[in-house]
Amino acid sequence: MAGVAAQTVVVVHLAYLVYVLLGGLLGLRNIRWLWPHAVTAFWGVVGLVTQVRCPLTVLEKYLLTLDGTEPYSGTFIGNHVAGVFYPAAWQDLIWYSTAVVVLTSYAVAFARHSAGKRLVHR
């Protein structure tokens, strides 16, 4: 049962990473979507630039231990993402590309929001 729970955490963790990458695009529908995304993107940056351990990774490793499986060493991304979805050597390129996608989505969302406000106030 703990093994199934660990795999569920992996799926949730992957969904979180996709949301960090693409969630800013929700701001194109409604600018309010950027607030929850900004929180998750901020946490993603904190996880990258500090030694703070991700609670999802900690939970997954704990569940693997409960299941009798030796948990992997290192990070979730190092174990489940890099080398699986893209070559591990591309890691820095992926970080920078993600930052560009997020910042661009924010800029476009704010520009559209500002343009919409200008049209309404005319």
C-alpha cells in the first residue's frame, strides 16, 4: 500500500512540475490565476537555489521506506525527470528555459490585462 502511495506522490510531483512550467499561461484567461502560480513558482526557485528539501520528495522517500524499498539518493528531478524526459546534461538549459516560459507568460498576461483595462476605461 505504501508503494502505491509513493507512486501517487510521484504523479502529483510531476503534475506540480508541469504546473510550474505552464501554469502562468492560465493568467491569459484571468490575471488572478497568476497568484497561486507565483507561489508555486517561488517554491520551485527556493528548491533550486537553496538546500531546502521538497516535502513531496521527503514524503515519497518515506513511503518507499515503509514499503521496504530503498529510497533513491538525491533529488526527485535527478531521479525521475532528468535523464528520463530530457538528457541530464541539459539541466541548466531546462532551468533557464522554464524561467523564460514563466516570465514570458507573466509578461503577456499582464500586458493583456493592462490592454483590457485601457479598453474598458475609454
